[in-house]
Amino acid sequence: MRPGRRAARWGAAGAALAALTVAGPAGAAAISPSGAAPVRPALAAAATIPVGCTVTDLRHAITSAPSNATLVLGSGCIYRLTSALPQITRKNLTIQGSHDTITRTSGSFTMLTVATANLTINQLTMSHAHHVNGLGGAIEAREAANVTITNSRFSGNDSTAGGAIDVFNFSRLTVSDSTFAGNQAAAQGGAIEIDQLASAAVTGSLFSGNKAPAGGAIADLHGILTVTGAASTFTGNVVTGLGGAIVDSQGSLNVANASFRGNTAGAGGAIYVNGAAAAVSNSGFTANHAIGDGGAVYTQTLLNLTGDSMSGNRADGTGGAVEVGAVGNATLSATHISGNTAGTDGGGVKNHGTASLTDGSLVTLNRPDNCSGLTC
């Protein structure tokens, strides 16, 4: 089962792009347009630029701001877009909100594209973006961009891939203390898509009610995804295919201290992994549902589950909590699996490949049995 996507990016990573140097902090060397040797500018204080509450004000500020500037939005502003904001390219920029909102009223476009640049967003809501046949409804990060999101909210956005944010071509996304709610993608990554050797790090954030054919909250395709640090929560995310909350295909996945509750998928109610090694530790899985197999987790790769708890998950097929596919290899260490249900067998764990229980892992009180394909 593999969801399709525009330009066939699901099946293979794109061609690697050469990393381009982005201007650093004041006083750092900058690249001249001609490609000549760097010229060190004079030291100067970073600019702080107040921005009024009109779209015209915001457009002008983004276009005219020097590198390392901070755009300070007025408190409670609502910017209603009918076309995309200016692209941020080859400079460092911070957008400092104060409970402000950028929203779309009409048209099909990505609100903000960041290419070969650094962008930090704080205390801002981006909502109702819509981009037909596009990548990233609210933000597209590409060509080695670096985007940092803190204390912000993304809601009701949609696109082909990465309903709220699409990050690819060696770009990096860092998200902390933020909320992604009700976003949707036509292909994968209801909230966020990571592709083409990009990476994303998530901490202390909420993903709720996002939808896509695969990866209801996050889709990682040939990238690096870490969900660590302060606890993140994935709840009520829905897909028709793989990975109700997270799908990882040919990427690297590391999850710790997370909570997965009430997510739904065709396979892998919360997480589906297929490709590079994956690790999930000290995380909880409750009331997730697979219409097929793997009520909480489905793996077709090397997967380490350490210190996790799984209860009340359900698969209409096999593997009420965990399904290990034919080429999967799962090690469950100090993990407790109880009170899960499968439609046929493997109420706790269904193993078609290689699976082992170590360090006091406990599989008990599952229905119709605890394990199938291995000894519990």
C-alpha cells in the first residue's frame, strides 16, 4: 500500500541540490552576487521593524527587511491574503507575532515560501491556506532553508503534500510548543511532510485532527524525523492508508516521550515504518485503530520499542497493538502491552518477520490471544 503524490516524490528522493550559504549574523561573511570571495561587512545591530496590521505593511516589511531583522507584528493583527506573500530568499528573518493571524480568504497558493534562507516564527497563527497541486499550504521550505516555529498554531490548511508545512531539498524544520489542528493533504503529511533529505525536529507540540491518505500528522519520506524532548501529543489524526499519526518511508525516525491516542489508519493506527531503522521510547499508545493490521504500530523495518506502553488499541485484522511485517524486525524492551484487541489473531503482537521481547517486556490480557508468530 503506497499513496501517490505529485511528481512521484513518494517513491524516490529528488536529486541532491548543492547547499547554498545563507548570510549569517551581523559581522559574518556574506556571499557576493558574483560568487567572488566573501566580503566582511561592518558590524551592525540587527534591525527591529514594527509592522502594521495591513497585508501591504507585511508584504513591504518582508521585501525590504535586511538580513537578521526582526519583524514585530502589532498585537492581534489579522492579515487576510488573496495571494502569496513575498518569498524569503538568502537572508535571516524573524517574524515575531503577538497572537496575530495570517489567513487566506481566496485563491490557491502557498502563503510563504522560504528558499536558501533562515526564518523564525513565534506566536503566530497561520490558517486556511489552500494550494491545489502544491506543496505546503502555509509554508514551503526548500533549497537548504532553515525554519524554526515556536508557540504558534497552524489550523485548517491544505495542499497536495504537507497540508501546513512542506520541507524538502536538505531543508530543516524545528517545531516547539506549537499546535497543528485540522490540516489536510491530498497525498501525505496532513500537517507536515519531510522529503528529499530534509529533516524535522518536534518537541512539546500537539497534532490533532489532521488528515491525509498517509501520515495523518507527519509524513517522512527519505528524511530525518525526531519527536523528542518535552512530550508531544498526537490525537485524532486519520488516514485511509498508512500511519494514522506518522508514516516513515525510507527515512529515519526517532520518537521519545510522546503520546498517541485515538488515531486511525488502514495499517499502523498510530505509526507505520518502512525503510531505515526506527526507535520509539517512553511513549504511550492508547485507543488507536487500524482498519487492517497493527492497531498502534506496524513495522516493515528494524524497530526498537523501549519503555513504551500500549493499551486499548484495536486492529480489525491482526496485531491489536503491534504488527511485524514479513521483512520487519522488532525488539520490544521493557515495554508493556495489555488490553488490546485484534479481529483474528495477535491481540498483542502479530509477527510475520522477526520479533523479540527483552528486559521484562510484558504482553498480557489481550484478545483473542497475546501473541501470534512468537512466544510471549
